[in-house]
Amino acid sequence: MGPVNLFDIANKQADWLATRQKVVASNVANVNTPGYKSRDVKDFAAILNNDTMAMTVTNSKHMDVTDNGMEAHAMRPEDTIETTHSGNNVNLEEEMRKGGEIGQQMSLNTVIVKAFHRMMMATVKGGS
């Protein structure tokens, strides 16, 4: 096992969070699109274990969230609460919960990166 680069991991998480935010925004934007299926990205742990990340498109008319190449997956049926008569299964309450979770994780990521930076600067300067 090679050295662990904490800034690289934090950067990957920030990319993952940005992609997840785009997917959630796409779900909200398509809340009234007939047949649209809610999506989410793989867990961050799965992303760390696999460096290849490719996006799949379910319908060419849906919003594109492929800017950084991370993969979005259709949600498992048991993750959704209901499907409307139009075939759409987006739950706005669940998407808003995810949005809040993403915001909290992004704030935590920022705090961790700042702490890493302070530790690195203290080491370089030779003290506190």
C-alpha cells in the first residue's frame, strides 16, 4: 500500500459531493417529467475503491450531469416511496434531505482540508 494523500482524498470527496448535488438537482428539475426515475451516485466508499467513474444516461431529454465523469445510478425500487401514474418516482422531501446532507458533508470536507493545511503549514514552519 502506498502513501495516503489526504488532500487527494478530500478532493475526490469534493468532486463526489458536487456530482451528487448535480444528480439531486437533476432529480428535482425532473420532478414533473413523465417516466423519469430518481437517481443517485454510488457511495463514496465505492468510489474510493474504484478509480473508474462513468456516467450513464437513461434518457437523452434529461438534464446532463456528466461534467466530471462520475457515475449516477438508478435508485433501487425499495429506496423510493411512491411512483406517480406518469411513472415518475422523484420524492421532493427525500431530495431535499439529500441536499441538506450534501451541504453538511461539504462543510465537513472544508473543515478537514483547512485542518490538514494548518498542520502542514505548522510542520513546514517548525512550530505552532
